[in-house]
Amino acid sequence: MKKTYKIEVDCANCANKMEEAARKTSGVKDATVNFMTLKMNVEFEEGQDPKTVMETVRKNCKKVEDDCEIYF
């Protein structure tokens, strides 16, 4: 399953850090962040609950970029 989320991030480097953190999160098959559109596309592993996984993705992203936000 793939979903797109609106994000808030200040710079392209921070967006790259968010993308890397999201990709390393358990339950995420793939993730891409587009700084220009402020969107995060996430593909979830089979059988994962997107809301639960995204809570973890948000926590992981805030570890690398504490003023970022993901809206879901």
C-alpha cells in the first residue's frame, strides 16, 4: 500500500534526512520525500497498519530533524 503525506521541513538537506529515517523504519518498504512539493510518499510492507507505522516514522524523523512535521 502506498500513501502520500504532507510534510513541513525547512531545507532540502533536512528532507533527505527525513527520507533516510523513514526508509529505515520497520514496516516501511520504501519512502521518498519531495522538498519542492513538501510531500512524503510511503510504501508500506504487506500487512502493516499505516497509521501505526507513520507514528514511528514521525518519531524517527524528529530524531534527525526536530522541527519537521508529518501530517496524517
